[in-house]
Amino acid sequence: MFTITRNRLAATAATTVFALFTTPALAKDLVVHAGHLIDGVGAKPRDNVSILIHDDRITGVQDGFVTPAGAEVIDLSTATVLPGLIDMHDHITSAYTGKNPIAERVTHSDIDTAFDSVGFARKTLEAGFTSVRDVGGETGVVVALKRAIAGGKIAGPRLWVSGYPLGPTGGHGDPQNGMSTELDFHSEGRVIDGPDEAAKVVRRMHRDGVDLIKIMPSGGVLSIGDDPNNTLMTDAEISAVVNTAHSLGMRVAAHAHGRDAIIRASALGVDSIEHGSFGDAEAYKVMKAHGTYLGV
């Protein structure tokens, strides 16, 4: 997959590439004539090359503008082409609007979010991102968005999604956190207290179509009532999530700002630490020892 760049993304080139990379694979040959190619392999861009594609897969890059017999030509001979960008930490079903976030929480429905997400997905693709790991959104919405893109129904990047981030009562992922107790926010399936409940929710989310699991072992910076330095999940809860997810072939991403949460989650087997704001040399040593990636 490739991204087209100039000073601004050319509308005609963008439309062509969206049609190429957001529809189901077609059994035909394509060739992209690229004026400049940044392939991520060589130290310098390559000029005037042909990118050969068969059955939706790049099979080679040749010097000069060649046209294999029967291949459809996409002419980007005046543009610069580079591999599609990958966003490893996104929330594609939401965006900062500048409005009151508390008011939006109580006036914005999942259906509103679903319609908004179609636009967000297209804008993300237009920005050059062809693959996205989404680590926090309404499970039903983001799974449906992933499937709609994969089915060629709407334009957007390939998605790997976690659905709801999981955490304890009063934690960063608790929708009731910071809200009036007179308001009843539905938290079933996203708030986990104890290892048995954690394992059950992970199994349910796998059933519902997520690709990975996101947990909240530390507090956050955009929620009310929890401290990002505090570790809010028990070792037993983290282990239950990790063991269950791994048994189902899913990875686990851990939202962890505080040093203690980084160390404990890494030692217990999470696959990535998201943010890692207050990590230090000791925390990084533990992450390295356990093969834990940093996702920001």
C-alpha cells in the first residue's frame, strides 16, 4: 500500500488510490507509474519507477514506466509515492471537537458515533495512514467500522481494534467515573473487578470481534477521579486478562502512565505499554526483559 504526497494530496490521485486499496481484492494486474518513490528501504528516493501489483499485492518495483500486457495503469508520474503509514495508537471513532466533552457524553449516541466514524476513517486514510491499531472505542461501532472497510463498503485504513478498554470500578475506563451517581452509565462489559470477571469479559469481546485487548492498569489524564500515578488493577486481574487473551491469539495493550503500573504490567506479560509517561530506567529494563513494546 502506498501514500501519495505533494504539498497537498492531489484529489484525483487520492481518489484513485482509495479505490485501489479500500475495495476487495480483484484478480487483475495493476501498475502504478510513480514519479518519485520513497520505499523505506533505500537511503534516497527512486525516480520514475513502476510499482507492479497482482491480486491486490505488490509484486515488484521496476525502473522506468513499464506497462505489462493487460495491466491497468495508475498514472502518478508527477507525484511522490511512499508506503502507507501505520498508526499504532488511535481512537478512530472519536475526535476532539472543542466542545464540552461532558455535555457530548450525555447527548451523543452510539449511532451518532457510528456516522461520525465514517468521516474520521476517510480523513485518516487521506492523511496517509493505511493501517491503524485502534485501542479504545465502542466495541460494536469500531468492529462494524472495521468490517465495513474490509468489505469495501466505505473508505478507510485497515483496522485492528480493541473495543472497550477494560479496567476496574473507578478507573480510567469506568464510564461512571467523575459523573453524578444519579446518572446511570452502562458499564457492563468494560468494567472488570476480579480475575474471573476479567477472563469472562475478554472471552466475550473476542466473540464480539475484537483483535486485541486494551486494559487500564493505571489512572489517566483526561478522566476525573483517578490519578495517572496510581496502579488501579491487581496483579490477578492483569494476569487473567493476559492469559485469557493470549490463549485466544490476541495481544494485550496496557494504558500505563505510572512507573509501578508499567513495571507490573510488563512483568505480567502485556505486549505493549501505551504512553509510559513516568517510566524510568528500571521500568524500561523490565520492559526490555519481557519484550514489551512502547506504544504512544
